[in-house]
Amino acid sequence: MKHHKETEVLVVGAGPVGMFAALLLTRAGIDVEIIDQSERTASRSYGCGLHPHSLHLLNDAGLFDSVRDAGYRVDAVAFYDHARRRAEVDLSRLSGEFPYALALPQDTLEGMLEKELEAEGKNHIRWNHRLSELNHSGGGVVAVVEQLGWSAQGYVVPHMEEVIEGELEVKADFVIGADGPASEVRTCLNIDWAPVGASELFALCDFETDAEIGREARVLLAGHETEMLWPLSANAARWTLRVGSPDGPSDAPHKERTRIIVRESADRATAFQQWVQARTPWFAPPVKAINWLRDVPFTPRLAKEFGHGRGWLVGDAAHTSGPLGFQSINVGLSEAVELADKLKRILRDDASMDLLETYGRNRRREWECLFDLSHAVVPETGADPWVKENAARILASLPASSEELVSLARQLGLDFSADAQKRVLEFETA
Ligand SMILES: Cc1cc2nc3c(=O)[nH]c(=O)nc-3n(C[C@H](O)[C@H](O)[C@H](O)COP(=O)(O)OP(=O)(O)OC[C@H]3O[C@@H](n4cnc5c(N)ncnc54)[C@H](O)[C@@H]3O)c2cc1C
């Protein structure tokens, strides 16, 4: 049986960006439905760094105290060429209220956002609801949403199979596609999703150690090697190591939902330790326990447009980037803020629909620049030759966006060209 629902904004995807957009719209008094095909929030640390700019946005949304209490401050990033320390940036020299980045596992952030939505009282996420069709209709959109369930199949060895238990037709004034790299909203809107760079395979490993990790992230850039040690707490960190190119084209990786932590065996921990030690003996703290280890392919992609008509994209539905600077999740949070604000002005203040075209232009311009850092950056005379040579890779691994990215670049003797600054900082407002 088909059920019907009407709402002002349908948010497809309850990842961090979709939940943040839904929260801001709800608080602005907009009627929102938020659906997700999975059964719950993610269960791993994934994009585990918040940029200074994101801390501002979370502070504006009243979430700063919780993220600060659960997170771990990161004050500096040092860059290495093999054993040689070549450059560093000091985030504490940034102006503004939040001169640091915060290490916060993505599952913790998602849990907080879900709780905030619940606290609003009316917008519980509809988990196990998958968008299967979307059409523009009249002055809005009509979405077909499948309600998913599970059924045990097989007699001797039962296994669980997904079943469609029902269908929901949702009529909405607008739809936000926050449904990640394999976005169905983007497909239904017929928006091209092209790679803008080569795929790279990274090993990600969250581990505990008896050593003091400190508050400095360390990045190694040497030939094709790219590695980062990112603090997660005083005695835990994330290793991100480039292991090569994936064999053949790679699909976007899936987020896990199971809460069970399977500790890697002592043998695997030892093998990993030896591998890291062989590559980077100068900063390889001893691994006490591995909490998560996975090879993940990353392909930089950018949607041809951020939306049209009544359907607009945010977050990984519109772009995916590499793992080092946590750009996709953080810039996604900024997109959620801009889109929620513009939708509110259209729905409540009778503002023009042209605002949405502005949103699309602003956001694409910013990403064009972020993906083309080698042309966006102009080294100052006197900048370190190694920094000049590696400028694009260095900037792509900084935990910063917008003004803070420009300021940190200057600490390294790198400036953004006038055009690039315009793209990253000067957004159209009307
Ligand atoms: C294994 C892995 C490791 C990662 N590591 C890093 C890292 O080291 N550094 C980094 O910066 N980033 C990393 N990321 C990427 C980071 O997690 C994303 O940038 C972030 O999740 C983007 O948030 P989002 O809300 O835009 O999309 P997502 O978090 O992808 O959320 C999209 C949601 O939409 C739902 N959905 C999809 N299709 C439908 C549909 N048809 N109907 C309803 N719901 C739907 C999905 O279930 C999902 O919950 C990693 C991602 C993965 C999977």
C-alpha cells in the first residue's frame, strides 16, 4: 500500500551534511522530512577532522560545547620529505574564535546531530527509507520512497535479505540530495558526475599507543608517497597511507553501520607496525592496538552542477575528495548552511528562486578552485623551493577551508591568486 506525505523540504540522506541541513531548516521553522536507506548512523571515524570554519558553523548552531568536549584539539601540521622536516603551519596563529582544528570521529559527530534533531521533537530520521524515484511536478517534487525491512531466508542456513515492505509518496516544495557519492537524487536530476583526478588507494588505520601523540599532525610527501599521522586523542591516532592506485575503476566505499569493534590480531598489528616503521621510522609511534584498518579508494569527483529547479545537492552527493584535509565533509557543512539559509528565505521571506542558482554557482566555483590548487596558488618570492614544488599537495592536506586555508597558505609563503581568492572567499549573496 502506498502512503502519502507532504512536506516543505525532503532531505535524502542522513549523513553529517544531510542531518546538519535538516537541523538548520527545522530550527528555522521549516517542515522537513529526512530519510536514509540505512538502519542507523555510521559506526566508524571516517572524516575525523573538523576545520576551524566548521567549528564556527557548529558554534552558530549551538553545538560547539559538545564537539569540543568530545574532540581533541590539533594545533599544528608539520610537513616532511622523508626524514626531513620541511615546513609547518601553526593553526594557533589564525585569527578568530577557533584557531585550531578538532579531531572528532565522524560517528561521534553523526550521533550528536541525530540527538539534536531528536531534541527538536518533530524530525526523527526515517531510517530504512530509500529514495527510488524523483520527479519535478507542478511547483515542487514528488519522491517515491521504499520502506525497507529484513526477512530471514533459507531453512538450514538462514540469511537475512532486504525486502521492500511498503512505499511512501512524498510531495515536497524542495528536495536536498545529501545522499552521498552514489546519490540517487543526482541521478534523478540527470547531473553528470565526472572524475576530476585519478583514483588513489589509501590504508586507513585507527590505533592506540602508549606514546604521547601530542597536538601536531604530521604529513609526509615524498615522491608518490603520501602519509598522515592525525591525532585522535592523547594516546590514539589515525594513520592514512597511500598504498597505490586501485585495480580498475572503483565504486565509492560504503559506510559501515555495525557497532562491533573487531580488534585486529596481534600479528596484524605487528605487521602494520613493521610496515609503517619501514616507511616512516622517524614518526612511527608503537602500535598497542588497532581499532580499525581498511583500504579505501578515493576518487576526486565534482558534479557538473549543484542542482536545478527544486532539487539541490550538498556534501558528497556533489563532490568527493582525498582523505587528508577532510575537505569534502567540512565544505559540505558550509554548503548545508548556505542552502538551508537560502531555502528559508525563499519559503518564508518570499525571496527569489534565483538564490538557488547563486548557491550552485558559489559552490561549484569553490570546488573548481579546491581541485585546481596547482593553478590557484602563487608562491611568494623567497618561498621554500620544496614547498613551491609541493604546494598543491600541501594545501590539499591542510585541515582548513575558506579564509583559514588562505591564511595557512600564507604562513608557508603561498598566496592564492586574486581569482582563486574570489572563488573561495567572495560568495555572491543575492
Ligand atoms: C570507508 C570510508 C572512509 C572515509 N575516510 C575519510 C577520511 O579519511 N577523510 C575524509 O575527509 N573523508 C573520509 N570519508 C568520506 C566522508 O565520510 C564523507 O566526506 C562524509 O561522510 C560526507 O558526508 P555526507 O553527509 O555528504 O554523505 P554521507 O555521509 O555519505 O551520507 C549519505 C547518506 O545517504 C544515504 N543514502 C544514499 N542513497 C540513498 C537513497 N537512495 N535513499 C535514502 N538514503 C540514501 C546513505 O545511507 C548515507 O547515510 C570516508 C568515507 C568512507 C566510506
